[in-house]
Amino acid sequence: QVQLVESGGGLVQPGGSLRLSCAAPRSIFGISIMGWYRQAPGKQRELVAAITNGGTPNTADSVKGRFTISRDNTKNTVYLQMNSLKPEDTAVYYCNARYLGGVIQYWGQGTQVTVSS
């Protein structure tokens, strides 16, 4: 069973920073597009950022300039560095790994990010 293990969520004040991490099995990490999604209460899950296995990132307009996705292929880990956090960034953040054009994908368990003073 494939498991994506997330860490790094928590409570932070507006303007603060957090870094999320997601470790994936070596068997899939190297061939997967890795992504971060988020879901706020009452809203649909949305893509925050994704990065190809070649390292090309794609970031949602709502977080561009504040969030940075990266991956370390030696550690089979993807990161989401979140700076200048806003209350509207509050959500459960999910790690995603997908390949074969998205036919196969896996999700992490989710980590809560709360931005509040």
C-alpha cells in the first residue's frame, strides 16, 4: 500500500511562514508529478502547486510569489514553502502523487494549516 507521509502543518499568525513536507515511496516518487492541494471548510479541493519529476513547478495564481514548491529526489520528498501566510490560506493541505497521466494517483492524509492571530 502506497503511503504519502505529510508533516509541517500548524497554527501560524498572518504574515508568518510554514514548510510542509511529504515523503513518498521511492518506487513512485521518481516517476510522479508531485503536488499540494488544499481544501477549506465548505469549499472544493484546489490545486496549490505541482512539480514534475524533472523539477518544473506550477503554482496557483492565488499563492504565486508567496508559496514555493520543490522536490528532493535523493530524499523522495516534496516541500511546500509558504510565506506571507494569510487567513484565507487556512485549509487542510494534501500531498498528491500522480503518474500515467493521472490514471494512478495517491493522496496523503492531510495536514491542517491555520492562519490566525
